[in-house]
Amino acid sequence: MSASARSVEVVVTGMPVPRWRARVGRFCARILAETGYDEWEVAVLLCDDKRIAELNGRYRGKSGPTDVLSFPREEKIAAGRVTGDVAISLPMLRRNAASFGVTEDEELKRLLAHGMLHLAGMDHGRGRGGPMLALQEKLLERTQAIHIMAE
């Protein structure tokens, strides 16, 4: 398998690059491996509310910012391969964490896992239930000791 068969690129726009950026890629790779995928080519965009609102409007027809968006590529699940892009608003992440009473690190891990599962072709449908969200929480339990944002 080539090195490019397992890549996670992390891009930051609209804000300073956080020191923990590399850990985002390693966490995404861990989630994909834990889910049973052998190959992945994923890009993660960490951005501000303005950029994610633009993406939300353009691709979902919804106004305003959201926390996470996933964009699977056409060849997304060919032979155990996951490809696509995930965008996360860091300001929205911070507001979510405060609202839900969790750490920003925990919320980041939840949004990354959520985005990776969508790239893998999973969908939670409407509401709070579903196998995807159950798997997401199971993955978060397994990776509880991993800290992305901690210095």
C-alpha cells in the first residue's frame, strides 16, 4: 500500500494555525482504522463561522454557520477506501462545548468522528438515534484517553 493510501490533510483558514493541528490527522486516522477501513484520503478544514456558513449555504442551501460538514467523494467506499472532505467551525465547536457541558477537546473528537463516519457512507437520518450515532459514541469511548487540543 502506498503512503498516499492513508493520508489526512489538515488545513486551517480564517484563524491562526493551532499547535495541535497534526493531532487532528492522527485522530481521524485512528477513527477510520477502528471502523475497519484500510485506505483513506481525507482532508479536514478547520475554519471560522464565516467560511462554514459559505459552505453550508452553497452545498446545503442553509443560511448561517453549522458545526461540521462532510463531503464524500464519488469513489468513497470502493473496496474499503474512504475519501472526502470534512469542515469544522472552531467557533461553533466552542459554543457547542459550552452548551453541552463538555470540553472543547471532547467536542472536537465528536465532530471529527461524526465527519469521518459520514465520509464512510453512514447516515444517522433524522433525530438522535441510529446505528451511526451509537458507533460514534463507541469510538469516542475507545479513544477517550486521546487528547487533541491539550498541550
